[in-house]
Amino acid sequence: MNASDPATVSRPEGWTADHDARWAQLFARLIRIEGGYVNDKFDRGGATKYGISLRFMAIEGLLDLDKDGYADFDINRDGRLDALDIALLNPRNAEAIYLRVFFIETGFWSLPRPFDAALFDFGVNAGAGSAVKILQRALNSFGSPVLKVDGQLGPQTRRMLDLRQQEGAVLAKVRAAAAGHYRSIIANDPSQKRFEKGWLKRAEELGRVA
């Protein structure tokens, strides 16, 4: 077993062949969006490939599930996780991370469509907790009962989502909340304005899969 192999990622109870097909669809789209290796000095995540940053990998990539003495994402086996390991990532390595950390462990896999796609995509870019918060803010914009905006995908958030019948209206609010999140980042750190156009485009496309 190796954490960098998607075949070893444990599927939760309730996962079906439909989820496999849905996952393949979401991952293929994500790879198209994220692209290849970039090391932008203004990117707070550091070196990035397929959307996976060095800052994230320095924590998540330390797993050694195959017990060979090397972190599973120490691709060149030099004893450290650095930009070179990011550059050496292949699509299967990226898929293992995204499937386990951002789709299964978050619980996004079990959300109704298109919210599974919207929160997965935003979670990859902004963090899983931030993804749940934009959903909670979107749901709260419809009035009472009001959810606590805590970034936790608990039973109350799920129940509120199930109660909202106007899927398109909720999704529009999710996109607006995502755009607001990005604008807040830029307001607090003007150096990030260089990413504004791409971020806002991403917010507008949340939930779209094709």
C-alpha cells in the first residue's frame, strides 16, 4: 500500500460504481483546470503541480503507508519533500491525494450533484473548511433557520441543503460566496490580485463538470 497510488485509497461505505464514474469525471476536469508545474513567487503555496502545492505536500505527503522508510510522496527518495518532488508528481499521484483528502475524507463525495463538484473544486483551491463555509453562507442567505458558519459538513448543513428545493438558486449563492472569499483574500493581501481573474472565473464555474 502506498499513499501515492489511488488504487489503495479506501472507499467508504455507500460508495458505488456511480461514485467511481463521478470521480473520474471530476478528476479529469480538475487536471485540465490546474495544469502542470508552476513555481510562482507570489503563490503562497509555493511550487505547485496539478494544483498540489509544496506547502500542502509538506504536511500531507509525509505518509509512509508502504513502510519503506521514505515518505510516499518523496518521489526521488532523497529524504525530504521539496519542489523537485512536486515537479516529479504524475497524474496518479495527484489523483490519490485528491480522492482521499479532498473528496472522501471531506464527505463531499456523498453530497448531491452539483454540490459535490462545487465543494470539491473550491476545496482544492481554497481548503475544505472554506468550501463548507461558502455552502453554509449560501444556505443562510435564504433566511432562517441559520447555520453556524463553522466549516463543518455536519448533519444540520446536510439537512438544510436537502430542504432547499431551488438547486440553481443555491448554486448561484455558492458561486457568489466563493467570489467574495477570493475578493477578501485580495483585500487583505494585494499581491494576490494577479490571481483575481482566474479565481473569479473559477468561482463562476463551480458545479459545472462538462
